[in-house]
Amino acid sequence: MRYYNLKDPRAKVGFRDAVMRGISSDTGLFMPETIPVMEPQFFERLPELSLAEIAVEVGTRYVGNDIPPEEMERICAGAFDFPVIMREIDGRKQVLELFHGPTAAFKDFGARFLAGCFSYFASHDGMRTVVLVATSGDTGGAIASSFLGVEGVDVIILYPSGKVSVLQENQMTTLGQNITAIEVEGTFDDCQAMVKGTLTTMDTGNRIRLTSANSINIARLIPQSFYYYYAVGRAGGGKVISVPSGNFGNITAAAMAWQSGLDIDHLVAATNINKVVPEYLSSGVFTPASSLQTIASAMDVGNPGNFPRLTRLYDDDFRRITSAISGYWFNDGQIREHIRAEFERTGYILDPHGAVASLGLDGYLEEHPEKSGIFVETAHPGKFAGTVEPLIETDVEIPESLRGFPEGQKESVIMKSGSDQLADFLSHRYSTG
């Protein structure tokens, strides 16, 4: 398998190089030359396969010879050792719960697989790897948990000051060891721009290797496809899948699984008021905007980094894109009301991001009464208890994996936005002088 640069398709690298670079020197994202098509027998076996077994079979097609089979099995067994749960909401709706990992968010899947890849690659070349991460919420905690204590790897997490929940912040700022949190005076888009700018312009003098653990890194994106095979295998094919979408990696992974032969009927891109993609799907014009703060904070993205990957999967053909994907967006009032109403109707507790996906699926099913679907619940509602509990008028149980974080001692570096600020910080930290 070879990976090409979206900005220069002639520039091709193998899986290892795509992962360790994270992004090309011209800020182009890496994409697989082809989406591997899985055999019919694989899909027939899906209902019996564990997530780790699915990950090995699908992931090996993307990794090629860069990771030996026995190492691939080890990485997947370690990365996906927690449950994925499907629940029926009513006769037409099911929910795919992706929050049963160590940080109670779907980012655990990609982060743990990526950490396994980095650990394997770093152990074979001896150079210290510095992983840069921009987060609007859950990515930071998942990366911090997954990379904590990994030999030869430092993690630098950038997050927008005052724009993540207290629990999310504590997941990034209380671990110490090889994890450093940088609190940026700006938005997630500023954080993402700082990471991209530093990766593509900073001269490290061969002292360190810089890379990214955001979903701009292809090894974060690929494993997000694995749980769609798991879900469809257990729910039956022909489903509409509604994905809460911020940086658009999760729905891109779903589209990759679909193009590999998985029986998906349609995709719904559900967003909050950061609605640049739903507007594109209506108008054909993509207009990045400044991100706006909402109660679904992990989706507060005004210029989704993975959107070019999503459109490239459909050869940038607007008709193909809109025949496969519909877009819906919702404001905070609608999200709050849906959390309250769905709890009263079904007893199911949604977090704000899952509520957006549930609303998006409802919107599509209302227009297509013959369809049924799955919406993706990406974070445990306990991570947003301050928002959810007043709406449902009952306590939300906090997962055991999260209970220690509120008492941790916060440690962060305050930084103004700008790639030069981050580059100066890194230069001083890793200076040989």
C-alpha cells in the first residue's frame, strides 16, 4: 500500500513514512492510493469477529509489509481490549456506543492504535519522537492516556483555553511524565494551525522527529473504520449511519469502510452551528469560518481538517458526494431539548455530540420513512454532566476510568496562538545547547 499527498499526488510514501511524518511539507494530507476491497467471505464472517480480529484483517491491508503480522496482532489486541456496544433505541434507530475505552470517548480507538504503531517504529530507529496534538476536547485525553509512558515518545497537546470541559482538561493536564499540555489563547482552529505550521516549517536540526497524532495522521484515521465493520456486522446491512462531525475524520473512516464493500446505505454528517459542511452539501461551496463555541465542544471546528480527504474519496465530484452524504446542523437549544426529550421517550442518556448524531438521523429518517439507521455516540454523557444532568433531572454515573481526574493537579503551559510561539517552545525544550 502506498500513500499519496492530496496536494501533490505524485509524492508517494509507504505506511511507515506517512505515519511518522503525519503531514507532508506542503501541509498536504496522506491518502491511500486505493481503498482495499474486502472479500465477500470477510463480510459473511463479520457477526462472529471481534473488533481486534476485524482490525487485523482490515488494518493489514493498509499497513502492508511495514508492520510484521505478529506485531500487527499484538498492536490490535492491545489497542482494542475494551467493548463496543450496540443498543436498540426503537424500531428504526440503534446507537453505536464508542465510549467504553479508558478515556470514555471514541478517540481511544485511533489513539491506542497510533500509539502502538509509533512505539513499534520508534523502537527500531532510536530517534526521539515528539508528537504534536491539537484538540477541541476528547482527542487530547485519548492521546495522553494512550501515549503515557511510551518509551522514546513525548506528547505535546494544544487545546483552546476555556473551551473544553473541566474533565476533558484534567485528562490532558494531570498526567505528567511524557505528556505536556499547552493552553492556547485562541480557538481549536488556532491550535490546529499551530500544529500544521510547526510540522511543515520548523527545522529540528535532526535532534527530534516531529509528527502529529491528530486525525490528519493516517494511522489515527484508519482504525476509526474498524468499528463500522463491527456495527454493521451485528446490526445487518443497508443502514443509514449518522456521525457527529467536527474535524470529519470519523465520517471519512465510515466512507472508507463503505467503499471497501461494507453494506452502508447512506451517511449523515451531523454538526452543531459550525455548519460549513452541511452548507457545502446544500450549495456546493465550501467556505471555512471561524469556529463558534457550543455545548458540543469537540465539534467546534470551522475548517475541518479531514474534509479534503472525504471529498477525495468521491473524486471531488459534488454529485457523488451528495448522493452518499447528507448534512444536518443543530443549535444548542435543539441539542438540549433532544437530550431531554429522548430521555423521557426512551430512557437513553445522550451526550451533546450523540444528541447531534441522533437528531441528524431523525432528520434523514423523517424524509425517508422506509429506512432505518445507526447513530454514533462518541462520548460518555458523564463527561458533560454539567450540561446533561439539569436536562434529565437525574445524576449521570461517571465511568470508573474517569473518577480520578477531577482531583488531579493541573499543569499546563499558557501560550498565545501562532506557529512561531510553538516552534520557540520546542526549540528551547529540545535545544542541544
